Amino acid sequence: MHRLLLTLLALLLSLGNAYPADKLANSFAQPGKEYQPWVYWFWNNSNLTKEGITGDLEAMHRVGVGGVLIMEVNQGAPQGPVDFLGDKWRELYTFMLSEAARLGIEVNMNNDAGWNGSGGKWVKPEDSMQVLTFSAVHLDKPQNKAVKLPAPPRKMGYYKDIAVFAFPTPDAAGARKQLTPNNHRRNPKVTPVVAQKDIIDLTGKMAADGTLNWKAPAGKWTILRVGHTTKGQNVHPAPISGVGLQCDVLSVKASEIAFEGQIGRLVAENKANTGPKKTFVATHIDSWEVGSQNWTPLMREEFKKYAGYDIWKFLPIFNGYIVDSQEVTDRFLWDFRRAVAQMCMYNHIETFVKLSHKNGLRFSAEAYDSTPCDFLEYASLTDEPMGEFWVKSNNSWASSEGNRLHDCRGMASAGHTYGKNVIGAEAFTAADQERWLRHPGNIKVLGDLIFSEGVNRFVFHRYSFQPWNNVAPGMMMGPWGLHYERTNTWWEQSKNYHDYLTRCQYMLRQGNYIADIAYIQVENSPQNYNNNYPRGAYQWDQVAAHAVYQMTIKNGRFTMPSGASYAALVLPNSDRITLKLLKKIDELINAGGTVIGYKKPIGTFGLGNYPNGDKEVAALADKIWPSVIVGKTPETVLGEKSIKPTFTADKKVNWIYRTTGDKDIFFIANPASAELLLTADFRTQGGAPELYYPESGKTVAAPIYAGNRITLPLRAQESVFVVFTKNATPRDSIVAVSRTGNPIADLNTTKTSDIQIVKALYHDRDATEAVKKIVASGNTNVPVAEITKAVGDPAFGTVK
């Protein structure tokens, strides 16, 4: 490459020549329907009509919406005549599938009425979420006669006994506080301690009516009757006809009942339109707002499978006692939370996944929030993990105004790690402050930021079902969501925005996301995202211990079976770690992996091998810690290993990087409300770069670059894909621009100024008017006609 002045020759050599079409460029210009954005389609309180179904679906089709995620809710709309899952409802559902098939729109059906839960009227109390319930009798003197134990509290008339225990009444018994089903953590103010060795199991001595035949020894005794009842948790917010119990999420049997009661039934009645490459393609679990539970009929067996010991004599803990000590109790509760997480994932979620696949459906889920599961591991079970992001309550559209971005990053991390190529997001969710104030023009910047977090399918929240074709603004979905339906004034103008999103989503599903840093989450259940790490010059993912166990070292990188790999593994910022995970870390270090740490572990969690487990962890940590890098940031460590940053720029932009077998793809988005001239460095082995503009679908050769450095003008809030084709034949490019000997843009020094001159170099960038202004100001000696001809002004024809 060589330095060229801003002359007609330079322009003719370097500009006006569109990038030679290839498969990627052709598909980018017109991607398939599978890359189109989706909408949450909320059916409102039994108000369904054929004309509304056709009207909504045709309106979506006209503007480029490719799929719907259906939920029927009750958010204040008048009750309609079509009962959820009744004969008329199912008839309309079949009609809806036929209309969606006609229009090429895919359907994902939520697995209950409402937007959270799994269940309905077909779930009986015994198959619903179960909770422990207790009654107690306190004896102050020896007893030689039978004692009648009162029945513990119950809901919906359902109750089953579990056990009866007796133990010496501890001091400070009044300080007890029963653990709630949703909170499996000890109240730190609880003080009454019961020694496990003093707990007597009297389960076999109680008759069915609660009569206990036991002679109490001298002293004060507490007799605890333990049972379980339904939590009484309904799916919600559902229409009256859809209200029913949430299934037991720790039970395979209950999960099967929940699935077959709705989704299985709909599949059986609509087989012609169900399955891959058809219309009814998926089912979904959305927001987890049903909390947790602390019992299931097979809890004793399941807990022993996951924790390795018997739960039995720890049951008084749930009634507010400490067993043995605060340390032992807290460690037991850590084991319990982890067992509940495993049971929820592999008895409930995995059951739904298996049944979905058996019925030809994909399974998507928002695998986070108040779920008792470990979020990243839960997401690993899904076909399509989904995050969500909200616009804040004020009216600013600036990128910093979005929130819940960590949910998008977390689900994207799981998608990258476990090889899930479609990563969705409940998009632009809002509360009642939205009030029809937002539109594609003032949400684009936030959407571009979410793309840079790893999401590659927007599911707009929300499109409210419109039963009528002559009413506006029509039926709403209570106070929630972006008003994104056909009754909005700009609906018919939204196709260009949807085409833009379709092109972006097409590109962001090509190849693989390449990250260098993997941050291991602390081993606590339910496992949330501990940090939203800073966006630096290297890409990163969050990973669970579940993922680390699957890693091997290949070419010095921590590699997953999916093909995802990382140059550095960062340990949790905790002085506790399980022995199993630490042994795996030791194995990876010995195989050549680079591990970065914070605190040297001094012990483990849980009661497994307690207290010897702490000593084993401390000893192994002492052994491996000299091989762990401490006191340096991951970015510093990567730099010292001569791993170049993925992307750096002289201005703030949002970005993400993916690679295919022969192309490196960078998405760059300007979040500012002003144009900017960006000079950026890209980590790539590619040759001459091309620019893919998602607003228009056009691809052009990047005119100003030197090696992996590009000078790139961006309009306000504009985005572009920079694509490097590996092993491409190099071409001459403008590496510097000068005027009367004075540098305007020099990629060798990164000095940049005078955006209008550089902007004029780009095909279809409003070049004519820009150059006319420059010439009129006397700042250039290049004739305006020659420059505009070179950049492809239609008045001068196409430059070849």
C-alpha cells in the first residue's frame, strides 16, 4: 500500500467499486425470514376473534415481523367470551396457525396462561409446588400417655405427613423464625440450637389421626410434626379461565402433567402445522415469578443423590431451629439450595426440553430472575436462551438509559459457551411511563447496544392483540411494554427498521463469537450474575462451574465441546471453592491453561466431607497458587501474552466480533447523536476490509485503511459491519489524505480531522452536498464534479 493524495486517480482506484458479491453479501442484502425480529403477542383476557388474528398477522407480515411468542394474560381488559383452552379457543388457535403458515410467521406458545409459571387447571394440589408445614407440642414433664399432635396448617385441603421428631427443647426457643419456601437461608438472629444426636425419629409411632404413642423422658421436650402441603401458587397473570396451580418444579411426574395439559394437547390437535420448518415451532418459559419450594414427595431420595447424605434430621432447620451449630446449618442450607437448583433444572426444565423435542418443538426460556436454578446452567438446557432489557422511565433514548443489560449478557454468555446460536431478548420492555412516546427512531441506539452484548433476536415487548379492525388505539396490555402493534401511528412505516434488524441479526448469527476471558461465577445457588464486567478491548463471557468441568486445553485455550474457547480463566472473587472445581482448575493449569485469581481459597462449601473438606481445599490451593496469576487484570495478562486486543478505537462506540471460516465480522455502532470520524484497530487475519451497511443492505470496499487500521465516518447513531475476508487479495487503499501538504487523515499517526472530506469518499454518503460545501469554502482544489463522479453520484453514472 502507498500514500495517495486526495486526487481523482485515488478515488477512481479505491472508491466507487462495490465489494464483489459473495454469498455473505448477497444474503446480507436480503436475509431469510428466519432472521426477522419477533414480537410478544399478548392475547388479552379471552378477547379473541378471527378478524383480529388475521389483521394482526397480516400487519406483522407487511412490516417484516417473522415470529410471535403468544401469551394469554389478564391485565385489566374486560373479560372476553373465549375461555382459555376451551373448544372455541382451540378452534381459533388452529385457525391462527393456518394464517401464520400462510404468511410464513413462526409461533412460539408459552406453556401456560399468564407470563410466568408452568401449569394450569389440570395440575392438582398433589402435583403442585410443595412446601413444608409444621405443628409442635412442647412437653414440660414426663408423659406416660399418648399425645395428640395437631395437624399442621394446610392449603386447599391437601396435606401429607413426612416425619415426627422429638428433641430437648432448646433455650431461646422464642427466637425461632420459620424459613420461607422462597428463602432457603437461615435468619441470622435465630439462636435455638438442637444437637442432631439428640433428635429422636418418632415417625413410626404416630397414628394417622395424629396420636403419638411415646413416653417422653424427664425434661422439657419439643415434638415436631412435619408434613407438606401445596404452596397454593397459581400461574399468573392469567384470565379467569386459565388460572390454575403451578406444577411441582422438583418433580418429573408433575412437570410431565403440566406439559401435556396444554402444549401436548395443542400439538396433538395441530400436527400438520407443528414442527421444524413449519409454523408451531417452540414453547417457552418466561419470567420466573412463582418463587421456589422446599419439598417434593421424592425429596429425601433426590437430596441424597445430589448432596450425598440424608436430609432427615435437618428438617427442624426449616422450622427455625439451628441443628448442631450455625456453621453446620448454613452449610446444610448451601447443600439444600444446590440440590433444589439441580432438581429444578433436571427434573423440571430438562423434562420440558425432552417433551418439547419429542413433539417437534424447540424450547426457549428466560433462564434467570427469581428462578431457584443456576442461571447459566439452566440456559445450557435450552435451545434458545433469552434475556430482557427495559427502557428506563424517563424519555431519554440514550444508550445509558437501558437497564437489565446483565440479563442479556448472561444469556448471551450461556449461548456462546454452550453453542446456542440464537440468543433472544425480551426487547424494549417498559412500564406505564412509555405512553406511545417511543418509536424506532428513539429506540435504535439502545437496540444496537444490546446487539453488542451478544443478543441476535429481538422479541419486542409487546404487541397487544387487537380483536377489531376499526378501533384505535385498541386494546392495551395494562401498563406494560412498548406500544408495538398495528394501531400505532407509525406501524406501516416500521418495515425499514425491521429490515435493518433482520440484516443485523443475520450477521450476528454468522460464525462464532470469539472471547478471550471467561469469568467463573461463585458457586452459590441459585447462581446469579455476580458482576457485569467492564467492556474493555477484549471480549468475555461468564461461565458456571458446570461449564468449567467440560473444558479441555487446546492450543493453550480453555475449550468447550461447543468449540467456544478462552485464553484466560478468571477464578471467582471468593475464598471458598468446592474441591471438585479446584481439582479441575489444577488439571487445566497442568495442561497449560492461564488462570487468574483474587483470593486464595481457604475452604469449601456444604457439609460434604466436613470439616476435612476445608483442609483439602486449603492444601490444594497452597499447591496450585504459585501457578495462579494474582494482582493483574485479565487485560494486562492477555497483553503480556502478546494477545492483541480484539478492538480499539479513538471514540466510544458499541461493538462485537464474530468470525466464520473465512471472514472476521465486526459490528460497530455509533451511540452519539452527532456524526464522528472513527479510527479503529481490528484484530484480524483478514485482508482488505469491506463495509456492510445494515440500513440499506449495501456493501462497499473500505477506502481508507492501513493493515488492520481503518478510518471510518459514521453518521449520528449509525451502525456498520466491518468485514475482513481472510486470504483476500490486498488492494491499494487511501492510507492518508492531505490538503496543500497538510494532513487531514493519516492512519499511520491516527491523526484525524475534517470529517466532511473523508465522508465525501464514501459511496452513497450524501457526498455531493458535502463536497459542494467544501469546494464553496475554498478548502480543496479538487473539482466537485470529479469527486462526486468518483463516489457514485447518479448524475454521473456508475463508476467501474
